[in-house]
Amino acid sequence: MDTEHEIVVIFCTIPAAESEVMARALVERRLVACVNVTPVHSYYQWKGEFCSEPEHLLIAKTKKSMAEATIAAIKSLHSYDVPEIIAVPIVAGYAPYLEWVHAGTKDEV
């Protein structure tokens, strides 16, 4: 695929009660082609306190050109002050799947 069709994976942790709403919104808006949701347990420091929380990890697949719009949507829907949102490029993959991801997202924001 050429660079205009590059695919990225966006990782985001979110409270379990919010994961379905977030996943549906991203897919229904065609910002992403697919979101996988899996339970995780996160350990971190926040405002000087040790935290241990059950969360869901969202793994969203989208075009590179949709990454900023997807990040903005996640920020607007997320309840955390500083949500984890990390975009990682795909360097290789099964071409028919990558084409499906591309076809499953908007052409423009």
C-alpha cells in the first residue's frame, strides 16, 4: 500500500463501563474500521497516588489520515483528564485485511 493508505493501530485504555459506547461511536462514525476490546488491569501513578484499576483496552484500526480525527473523538468521549491514546503504524500485514480497514473508514474528515 502507498503512504496515503497507511494503516495505524490506536491503543486506548478506558473504564470498562465506557468501552462499548466508545467502540460503537468510533465505528459508527467510520473513524475506524474495527475496535477490539479486552479487559486489562492497569497500575499507575496519578496525582501522587498509586492507582490500580480494571479497565478495557481498545485496539482500533484506521487509516493514518484518520488518526487525528480518531484521537480527537476519543478525547471528547473519554472521562479521563489525560486518557491513554497511542497511535502505532502498521509496517506489514495481510493485504486484504489492510484494504478492508481502508475501505471501512471515511475518505475525509
